[in-house]
Amino acid sequence: MPNLKDIKSRISSVENTKKITRAMKMVAAAKVKKAENNVKASRPFSDELIKAFKKLLHSVGTYSEGSVKIKMPIENYPELLKKREVKTIGILVVTSNKGLAGAYNANIIRNVIKQIKEYKEQGVSSKLFIVGQKGIASLKRKSAELGSEIVQTYTKVANEISAAGAEVIAEDLAENYVSGNIDKIEIFTTKFKNMMSYTAEKWDLLPITVEGEAEKSVGIEPVMIFEPSEESILQKIVPLYITNTVYQALLEAQASELASRMTAMSAASSNAEEMIRILTIDYNKARQSAITQELLEVVSGADALKG
């Protein structure tokens, strides 16, 4: 017969867990709407930035430093736009600091590991730039096995998404690209769709590829005039493009994480309710059985005394 005390203890434990999961669901629900609004508000700017960037590159044609002074690697647009033989690929992995978000982090990490293995088979090495404690913890163990190096990690930016945080990451990526440590940069993040769904995606960041599509778009619209010069504007728009792409990836990931956590905590709360219901039935059955047993013992004792 089940122990009544143990069952009651389990019910109490599940009820406490249910309070936690429900609270986490409410917190995620409160935050996800703001994150969704941020994503939807930033997408039009990103789209228009890409269009303007393509037109500018088509207009400039060839890239040269000219008289433009370059102070930082991210301003060195000739090197950032230059294509070279890919021997080492830099991978920016965007995960979260916290868990309990369903399969959100696992999906990204699984895709990254799969991609690293594919590159290794092709004779291409990879270097990792990881956002989020979950990605750091998981890939720290795997990177050594796969022969991949973790160059830089970021934890604070995963808590508070900001343009300043994205700029720091963009500068690190640009510095490694310009110095020749990496020949290509990809971003592994998630694309937010709605409260119930998102997709894990891979974005190409550097080198920037705009051929073909740029030529089609330029022929339709009037020619753009750039002042003071195409080179000066290019030096400003290339860092803006890189930083904004990183920023957009962080926003998309944050909204996806919160939506995934809200869904996961909702499911956990429902499971807790079902467990409480089943345990309550077991408790009532055990208690009824104990009462019946006591009554039988009393009746048996009374019959023995009569005899």
C-alpha cells in the first residue's frame, strides 16, 4: 500500500513546482510582447538598409580606400567587402543565459555542431563567438572534441539586448576578419514567427554578397546621388550594416527564446496539474484503503472478544 505521507509530500512538491512554472510563464508572457514589438519595428529598417546598401555597392563598383581615413577594423570596408579563399570560418552563435525554454537552445547548438562537423570534413576550420551562457556551457565541451576554437564569449548582451552590445560583437567580428583570422562569418540564430513558432537559421554576414540582386533593383529606380562621396558613405554604411545584422539576430533570438519559454512553462504547468490530479486520486485511494483496513481490524478484534 502506498505511504500516505509520501504521496502528500509529492503533491506538495508538485504544487510548488507548478507555482514556479506558472510564475515563469507569466514573466515570459509579459516580456515576449515587448520583444515581438521590437522585432517587428526593426525589420523594416533592416530591409531598407539592405536595399540602400545594395544600390550603393552597385554604384561604387570597385572598393578602394581612397582618401578615407580608417581608424577601426569595422571601418575598413575594402577588406570587409573582399572575398578570399575560405580556410577558417567564424561562427556567431546566439543562445540564452537561462534554460527552461524548451528546445530553443538545443536546436541552435545542434545545428552549430552539425555545421562544424561538415566544415571539418571539408578541411575548413571554425572559430566560435558565443552569445549566452547556455551556448558557452554546451559548446565549451564539444569544441575541443571537434577541433574548434572559442574566440570570444558574451553573456551580458544576452540579458539586455542593445545596439551598443551588438556594436561590440560587430567590432570583434570585423577585427578578426580584417586581420585574416577568419575568412567568412556566419550567424546561427532563430527567426521569430509568432508566439507559437520560430525557426533556427544560418545567416551569412561576411563577406557581404550583393551581386545579381543589386543589379536588378538599380535598373528599376532612379540613380542615387551620394554626398560627399560614395566611399565616405560606404565607410559609414558597412559598419551600420554589420552592426544592424547582429542586432537583428539578437532581437530575433530574444523574442524566440521568450516565446519558447512561455510555451514550455505553459506545458509544464499543465503537466503539473495532471500529476496533482493523479496523485490526489492515489492519495484518496490509499487513505480509503487504510480506513477500510482499520475498520476490518476493529471488527475482527470485536469478534474475537465475543468468541
